[in-house]
Amino acid sequence: MPWYEESFGEDYLIVYRHRNRSKAEREIRSAVEWLHLKPGSEVLDLCCGTGRHSIVLEKIGFKVTGVDLSPVLLNYAQKYAKGEGIQYVQGDMRNLPFKQNAFDVVMNLFTSFGYFTDDAENQKVLDEIARVTRPDGPFLIDFLNREYVKNNLVPESQREEENGMKITEERWIEGDFVRKKIMVTDAKGPREYHERVKMYSREQMMEMMETAGLLVKEVRGDFTGSAYDQETSPRMIFTGRVMG
């Protein structure tokens, strides 16, 4: 089973519980401003996870669809968004279950890219973003900054949750990949998960996006809007338009 099918289950909800929703709101408000989005626009939250960002988008006036491969995370998102008009759909980001030009805008947030070892498989994700976005429609891709990760990686961290669960995370660089081993221990016993993301440079990302028909207008280094710097920026946030 690929790591991204095994890791995004019930334990993921606890391991990443610290990803708070107030931060998601700040990120979305920045994205909406940068992309000049109009209320009522049809937005795809690609790899929506637990719905942190899609819920904010819906509350500030957008028609939102969230897609994710994990049924566990989608189920959580649906429960959390009860009463909201968000459509959650299970699907693979390399082969999205939507017609061509289905959305006004696509957002891909929180390093939901680079999951595949093969460049051609990662390219398919960008191709799909271009396919399902209307001509000249905006997009946002929020990805890690390769050099920042290499220079600031924390090899190991540990913490305990209120229920007595112990979480240990080990991180390392292996070639072009940043890897993480997550060890979870509680009354049920120990479990182990692995994550692996292929790191690309800004130039590589822009070349892949251009191949897909995505025209990058700006690259920011974080959600405050800081200009991208190869050494000091924690993120690479690409915004632009689908080539008409």
C-alpha cells in the first residue's frame, strides 16, 4: 500500500491536530486577496483533508468542492462541516472525477504535492489542475521550499497527547525526498507510519507548471505575502492563471 493511502487514517487526525483552523482562515483570506476572487466563484480544494480550508472558503461566500483520497479524512470533514453547502468527493489527484473546466479556481494547500516518486506522476497532478480549471482561471499551489527544509529540518521530536498517546517523529533527507517516520504508541499498542515528499526547486516547479499550461504570476515565501527567498522562505506559494 502506498504511504499516502496508509498514513491518512484515524491516527493522522491526532498527529496533525495542531494544524488549527484559525491559521487556515488567515491563509484563505490571503489567497482570496492574491487571486482577486469574487464571491460565488466555484472553488476546488484539491487534497482537502479534514476540510480546514474548504470550510473557511464556504463561510466567506464561495461554492466549494473538496476532493481527497482518504475516506477517513473526508468523513471527518463532512462531520465538521455539517450544515454547510460543501461537496466532498473522494478521488485521486492524478485523475480527478470532474469534467473539464469545472471550476473557477483550484487551490492545492499544505504540501499536498510531490507524493509520487515518478516525476511523470507528479506532473499529472498539475495537468489535472489545468484541465479542471476554466480558461484564464486562477490557481494557488502551496508547497515546501526545498532549501529551507534541508537547512532547518528537525531530525526528531516527541510529544504526548492528553489521552496518554506518545508521538515520535523522525525526519531525514534521502536524495530528492524529505522523509518522515511517525511512531504512535498508546493503549492499543505501537503503530508506525511513513511519509515521503519529493522536493522540487522553484525552477523545476515552474517548468512543470508551464508544461501543464499553468502560468505562474508570483511566488511568495509565506502566507504573509513575503517575497520568496531560496534560503529563508519556509514555503513556495505559486499563484497564477491557467493559459487560455
